[in-house]
Amino acid sequence: MSVQVNGLEVVQNAYVVADLEAACAQFHKTYGIGPFIGGSEAELSEHVYRGTLAEPIRIKGVFVQSGHMNIELVQILSTGPCAFTDMYAQGQQGLHHAAMFCDDYERQRDALVATGYPVVSEFKVGFGAQICYVDTRSLNGHFLELYPENHIIRAMYEHARLASVDWDGKGPLIRPWGERLFVRGDA
């Protein structure tokens, strides 16, 4: 099978972790990166798992910047089937997905499906954006996360990037998101 995502930039690598706080400390110790932005629980609602409505996915997650790459660490709190549990059993961890923004989310999602890469989980985040995980493990060993072009998601990336500029390692390692990021507007 051949997949076309030419022109789409990988903006993030994401890891499933067993313990979010411990993983942040380990990533900081190993790579010297920080601060980690987020850390509170979130629910991914209207979850469709392999074409069937499923229970929401509950997670805790953070964004952190490493040079030009954003890194997401995600601890899975729910136990139901989803793209995360398809790849990692409870307590296992590792690289889960690479993320990309799409000018035409539905067209890109449908093109991947038509090429033989199924959508495993599709859901809405708290501020309304629809996101999916496409199973591209046979292609590259991990899932692909597709984002619609969305100003709130872009602001989250920028917030993590700016927090890392000239960060001296002082202050809390994990910092909450600013609430102003999640104000609905034109997506």
C-alpha cells in the first residue's frame, strides 16, 4: 500500500506513558527539555472506535518543546478500547503517533482510509475540534494523528514553544494550560 501525506509536516511525536509525572521527570533528566504544559485530566468525547460509538477516552497529557519538534506525553486513564490501547496494554509505554495538521481534514482522513489505513479512534476534544488516529503501524510502526487546521490547537503548540524559550529549569516542571487558549472561536 502507498500513502500520500506529501506537503503535510510532522509537528509532533507522542508517547504513551505509564505515569505522566514520572515520565516528565525522566524526559527532563534525559533530554533537558521543559517545562511540560498541561497535566490535567481531559476527556475525548464522541469517540468512535473502529466505526462504532465507544466510551470516551480519558487521559492526562502534556506538551513540551524540543527544538522544532513538539513532544506529547499521554497517560491513559480509561480502560475501554481505543487507538492507545490497540498499541499498548495498561502499564506499557512507547512512541504512539506522529501528528500532522490538514488543510482538508476529511479529505486527508478519507484518502488514508481508501489506501488501506483505517481510522481506529476519532473523537472531539473539549473545545470542539475533531481529531483522529489512523493505523499506519504497518507503514511506519506507529499511528498517525490528523488535526484539522484549528487556531486553538496551533495556540497550544505555540504556548509550549514559547514556554521552552530560555527556560532555565527553574519553577514547576509541569505547568497548567492557560484557560484563554480554550476559548471557542472560528476554528
